[in-house]
Amino acid sequence: MHRNINEFPTANRQRRSIFPVIIALYILFFLLFTGILPIGFWELMSSGVLCLTIICFLLDPCYLDRIRIDVRTGVFQKILFGIGSALALYGIFLLGNFIFRSVLPETSALIDSVYALRTDHSQVILILLLACIIGPGEELIWRGYIQHHAGLRWSTRAALVTSILLYTLAHLPSGNPMLLIAALVCGMAWSLIYYVSGSLLINIISHAVWDVMVFILFPL
């Protein structure tokens, strides 16, 4: 299932700058967690992710070619792997939630504060935003653009570490240690999946399914 970067056509291996996208992402996450703008969390998150996804496609004219290559083969297997990895990741969080709440009861308030973001929003709307914009968009940006082009600039292993660290540190403005731990675990999982499989389809499905499960269907 793994596709080496060098298997893609030469045009798809042209390096693109990742730093403007990283800066824009960090500004977005800062605005999200500080709440200094008179815009709701989910409205800002979905609109910001959508705009940055479009920017990534504009910066990399060959991005669509990579996606076409990805969906040409093994789609059913990739869908199953995406769903399976989301279920496995949810299981890890379920266990972690039990351990933290049992051993460190004071962390319960930190965990519950994340779910306060769901207030005053229809579950149907949140599911649509998470499954159709936020989950897929984050993978297209973090893994499909940043990790991919970092791998072309340095190496796939360096890109793996960079992707994990950048994704985790982006959540620092939240001031919530539990959210940082969650971002680290998710960043490791999705960056590793992309490193091993080279398939954005797997990552998109995994992220979207996990988001809907952990935020809406089966909150911790």
C-alpha cells in the first residue's frame, strides 16, 4: 500500500514552500483558542480550514494529480483501513480517558472543557462540518501538503517528526494539557499512517470518522 514519493511523476515531486501555510495555520489556531474574534469556534475553524485547503491546492498545481493517483487503486481497502484506524485510535482515547479520570481526577475538568465547544450547535451541523470540511481539510493541509512537501525538502522521516511536532504545538494556545496530549497522540497516528501508506484517502477517512465519534456520537 505504501507509495514512495519517488513513484509520483516528476511534476508532483516539485518542492513547495510550507512555511506560509504553517504560519497561517498557527494564526488560525491562535485565534481559535484565544477567542479574540467575535466568531464562533466551529464557524472560524471550518472557514479557516476550507480557505487554507484551497490555498494549498493553489500553491501546488499537482495536488489534484496526487489525489487522483491515490483513489485509482485499492479504494475499498483504504476505506476499511481508514475506518479501522479511526476505531483503533478511539479505543486508545477511551483507555486513556479511563486512566486519566481514575488516576488523576483533576484532569476531568480539562477533558470536559473540550466538549463545551459543542454548545449551541446542532449535532447534524457539527457532523457535517467535521466529516466534510474540518477532518478532510486538516489532513489535506497537515499531511497532504506540509508533511508531503517537508518530505521532498528534507526526508520522509524528518517530515514525519516535523508533522507531529507542528500539529501538537499548534494546540498550545489552548492552554489545556489534555488537549496537547490528545493532539500529540492524533498527530503521531495520522502522520505515521501517511508515512507508511502514502494515502491521503486513508487519512481523510480516519480523521473524519474519529472526529465524529469522539465529538458527537461517543464523547469521552
